Amino acid sequence: MAEKTEDVNSIIFLVIDGVGDLPTPKTPLQAAKKPNIDKLADKGITGLLSPIKRGTVPGSDTSHLRLFGYDPEVFYPGRGPLEALGIGMHLNEGDIAFRANFATVKGGVIIDRRAGRIETGDGKKLEKYLSTRIEDVDIVYKHSVDHRGAVVFRGPGLGEFVSDTDPHATSTSVNKSVALDKTPQSEKAARILNKYTEYCARVLSEAAENKERENSGKLPANILLLRGAGRYRHVPPLDERFGIKGICIAGGALYRGVARYIGMDLVLLPSTEDDKILQERAYAAVKAAKDYDLVFVHVKGCDNAGHDGDFNKKREVIEKIDRLMIPIIAKSGASIIITGDHSTPVSRKEHSAHEVPILIYSKEERYDNVKKFDEISCMDGGLGHIRGKDIMPIMLNILKKSEKYGS
Amino acid sequence: MAEKTEDVNSIIFLVIDGVGDLPTPKTPLQAAKKPNIDKLADKGITGLLSPIKRGTVPGSDTSHLRLFGYDPEVFYPGRGPLEALGIGMHLNEGDIAFRANFATVKGGVIIDRRAGRIETGDGKKLEKYLSTRIEDVDIVYKHSVDHRGAVVFRGPGLGEFVSDTDPHATSTSVNKSVALDKTPQSEKAARILNKYTEYCARVLSEAAENKERENSGKLPANILLLRGAGRYRHVPPLDERFGIKGICIAGGALYRGVARYIGMDLVLLPSTEDDKILQERAYAAVKAAKDYDLVFVHVKGCDNAGHDGDFNKKREVIEKIDRLMIPIIAKSGASIIITGDHSTPVSRKEHSAHEVPILIYSKEERYDNVKKFDEISCMDGGLGHIRGKDIMPIMLNILKKSEKYGS
């Protein structure tokens, strides 16, 4: 039903992170001026999506895996490996990976979990101190942005069920990691992690860069806090499981990591989401749609605004997507899917289990009578209430890549 | 809510094969004049059905099994046994059955997969050559219509996981069958199948009927190609599983085969679908509804039109069903269910995963606000989005044959 001049047999899949909300009295989607998205809703088919299942609050990681056909019960490796992949680290089968962040300790107490909001460049300078070998385990740190990075443990007999050293709070000491499953493998990983934390404290407190920071009145980045341990394993990529080629256009490390994990290629544009970058993402999507079956485009701003409880900001991000991205994408000739990975209601400042609206605009799908893309309008949508697990089969049907069941 | 003079406590279940479609800009159901079906939709309750599950492309065999309460994951025997049953063959537990078709080979190469469109009567004359015994396996061929038939292997230690000898193409040689699961049982079946193929080639090339064909300028039916191997096993019939008696009024062998497989009786009317036969099917359904709980009526024409990409033909078949069958069936006093086993969009010429509309007209069901039976109108239906597995429980509830869960 889509009016296109030059069709390409591919899908541009736009995830507006955290887009779902509660009406207060309007939701940000209802309040936003978004004529271009609504035009797609009018001509396409809509519905409501529970990324995991009804009433389950999705994490961003599990939700994206599920949307792309990977059951998190089977394929979720923990957050660490996804973040490590997302910042470009190479992982081998069995590596244990963590998220890491610089913090400031004073007298054994954490006084700032972001090391005085250390800048990316300053963090990068400290990277060189933080790769080492403890016992028979090689450890690699890679810095990403701000105070963030990832750590990989590579060695024999390591378990992944270890607690965080990051206490997720200030005015407390760094946690000792313990083996959560009491196996010798996790005991070993926890022991290495505790030794590594001591190692980091020592080398960081001696680092010239931190002395300079203190001399100029800044907080030193004198500890590295680790969390989100997970074991990397190779999973069969999209191509092997579904016969499709995917590519990811996202700023955040996690989304890039999920994409790499399941065998998508990446378009590396800046992580910021100013007007120019949003437009560049849209142009990159149109270009990629010529060569890939599935083009995953991610925008983070709505989720950030939701976490900040900022209604107007969330509405504005939706309006920017509508104004800057949709007109470009709509001309691609590709099928278009727009949805979110979960709701992040402004009133809650955190993820919730409320369904997210979804729209599909494709000549390989039907249309319905819904004319607007928001949480309330899409209740009447022709897709009904679907789950994350339905998405990949629906996409394969659009792409004519489904295998017939029976004969 | 149904206006009936003399109610019978039964269901006429009309499957319009392949009826679902995509809007271009209308679907065949939307374009068709079908006042009688729409009247049932207006008075009844509607919805959208995924015969297997969302996004899964159903085969006709798996879909019909699922609609009648037989999970294909448990009960699907492969296509061969269903076809063999459908053409009236007797099957014993453990028999391996195949679909078969006459073809023409020349110099070891298949030049026509339908043996010059051999007529039913000519194929029937060759039947006598094709039953034999190889090693300790009895082999029976039975002819059905045109170039088609079925073959049954009966003997000890036979496996069903064997590849087709039919290459599903011309300008190539006949395939050697191999054991797909490498078991001795399938190895044996593949060996017998290859010997049987050689046997068929020999007796068919020597057959007087084929010499006559060649003398009169026709292609000889000098090879039999086999495909769709499956193992027959007795499954508990409808009566035993659900306490209902079923009967099938279908032309195609597959549908009759599914019906026999699950213990339905058959009404044997011609396979063609001209006006008179369609009316006879309707009258037969009304008659059967007096003695059976479930009367399965099948019409194939829409699926054929879909596979041919013929929009007008598909629309016409719907109009014929509406004009010739529905007025008769609507007076039966039975509950009426109308749906399809899958979509066969004209634009795709093959099955797709798009949901099919369903309507239920019964005083044992509610009504909704939908007034027309088509893919778009039924999005608003009171049944919502249901799956094949929901159908038998819904029918048992209508028939008041459900068992209470708990007390």
C-alpha cells in the first residue's frame, strides 16, 4: 500500500528508545507534532508491542535481542560482553567482560562515581595503565566515553557469576566481588577481579595524569569500578539463523554491541544526537537499505528524557525525529517499522512494562484505520497486541524470507 | 443471535483455501460482492487468525491439522501419508508413503515433469505395472488424477527420512534418494526407493501404453518421481480426543487425507469446483450437519487463483461461494465458521504469513460490530487475533462439549 517510486526489498527498523509513556494527561507521543510519523501510521498498520511479554519490564539489552529474534533466555550474555563489543573490543569464546567506570575514592570511601565527570580524552589517557596479567589471566581495559569503559578477562577456568565491585552508590567502600554460584570458576574470577581492583587503585593513584588532575583542582580517577559480568560466546548470526543481512546505525555502545553480537555490521556515526547527526543517521539508513535486508536505526534521546523526567525534552526528541529523519527514511522505498524497546514514563524516570506502539509501513503488509502513532491510537491497530518474539517472523514475512511450515 | 427455525447442534466449518491477501489497493475479499457472507459477518463475530503462529507461513497440511486440534509438532506425518490417505489408500502403522507423479525422461534427462499433461485415464492404465515387491518390502502405487498418484512402502525396518527422487525441475536427471538422518532404517528406505525408481523406469518404458503414446506423438510417462516421504501412524481420532464426529466435504486429496487421518468421514463429490459441484457441497454440508458435530467444507479455487496471481479469478471464486453456497448453508440451522488455512496473496503467488479473517455465526457465540468479512474489517473483530490452536477449543465451547478445567 506504500506509495513508492523505487522499492527496495529491505526494512528500516527505527527504535525510539524508551518512547512509550503514560498520559499526564497526554503522552509525549500524543503531545508531539509529528505529521510525518502519523502519515506512516495512517497508511500503514499499527499495534502495541510487549518486547518481552505482557507486564515484564524490559532491559534495553534483552529487549533489543528479543526484537531481532534472539530469545534472551537462550542468548543473553549479560551486559558486560555487549558493552565490550559495542566499544569495539574483540572477544573470544569464554571471555568474561564487564562494564567499567572511573570513580574517585578518598580514605577508602567512594566520593564520586564519575571521577568528577572526567572527560573522554582524560579517561583515554589512563587506559594504558589498566591492561595487565594476573595469575594466568590476561586483562584488557578499553576506554569509551566520559568515565566509561569495559574490561575483558581472558584465561582458563573463569566463571561469570561474580558480584560487582561497583557499589552503585557513594559514601561507601568499593565492594569485594564474590562468586554468586560458589563454583571454583566464579571463585577464580572474583579473586582475579579483587586483585585487579587493587591493581587499578595502585596504578591509578600513582599515575601522573591523576596528580595533574589534583593539582588543577579536579577529582582524581583513582579507582575502576566493575559491574555486569558476563561470558561471551559466539552465537549464530542473523545471516545463519534467518538468512538476512543486518546493519546497525546507533550511537550507544550497548546497541552497537547487541548488533555486533548477532552479526550485524555497523555504521559508525557520532554518539551525539544533534540535528545534523540525526539526519546523517537517516541518510545512512537509506543508503544501507540498498545493500542490507535489515537496517536497525537507534535514537536514544527519548529514553534519556524519560529517565530525567523531562516531558518537554521527550516530546522535542520525537518532533526532531519526525522533522529530521522520517522525511528522508520515507523516501527510501524500504519497508519501515517504528517502535520502542520499552516505555520510560516521564513520571517514573525508569523503564516500565507498558506496551510500546509499533507501526509497519510496507507494501508487503496491510493497512489499518489508525491515523496516529501513539500509545492510545495504536490500541485500535490492526496488528493487535504483539510480542517481541513476533517481530522477526513478521519481518521475515515482509522480506519474503520465511520458510514454509509444512507443505 | 442467529435467526434459525430449526437449530442443529453442529458446526459447518468452511475453509476457503488461501483466501487471505494484501490490499492492492483492495484485497479480493474487499473487492468481491459477497452480501451473504457479509450478512453472517454482520450478525456474527469476527477476528484474524494465524493458523500456526504470528509470522509463520503455513503449509496447507500443517494448517488444517492445527485448525482441527492436531498440533503438527506432534501429529504431522509428512505430506506423503496424507496424500495416500486422501486418494483412498489403506495405510498400516509404520508404512512409508510418498506423493508420486509421472514424468518423461529422455536420455536420462527429465524433459516434462507431468508426462505431457497425461490424462487421468491414461495414468490409471499404467497403475497395474507399478506395484511390486523389492527385498522384503511390498510396494503399492495408486493413481489419482492427471499425472499424480501415491506410493506406499510396507515392510520391516523402514525409515522415513529420505530425500525425494523428484528434482522439482526439468533438464536434470532423476535424483538418487539418500537417507537424510543416516539411520539404517532410512538407508534401507532410500535403497528400496532407488531400486523402485529403476524398476518403474524399466516397466514403464516397456509398457504398451507408452509405446502407443509415442506412436500418437505424445510424451511417454516413462518415469515415476517420488517426494514427500512420511511415516503413517494411527493417531487418536477426533471422536476419541474431543468427543466429536467429523465429516469432510473436499475435492483435493490432501484435505480428504487430513480428514481421514484424524478420523473424519468423507463425502465423495467430484474434485472440480464448477457451480453445480459447489452447490452440491453446500447441500451435502446441510445434510451432514444433522448427523455430525463438525462438517468441514473445503474450497480450493482461491488458493489456485492466488498461486496463479489472478486477482479477478480469486474475487470470482469468493463471489461464487457467496452466491452458490452460503445461502444454502445459512439455512442449515448449524453454527457456521468461515476462514482460510493461510493467505496466498495474488502479488506473491505463494503462501504468506499474513493473518486470515475468520467469522463465527452461532447462537452460541457473541456478535461484534464488524459488518464485512475481509482482512481489514476483521481487524476490529470481537475475537481479536487468534491462533489455529484456539479453534478447536472455541468449537468445543460452541458445541457445549468442552471439559471444565477445575471444578
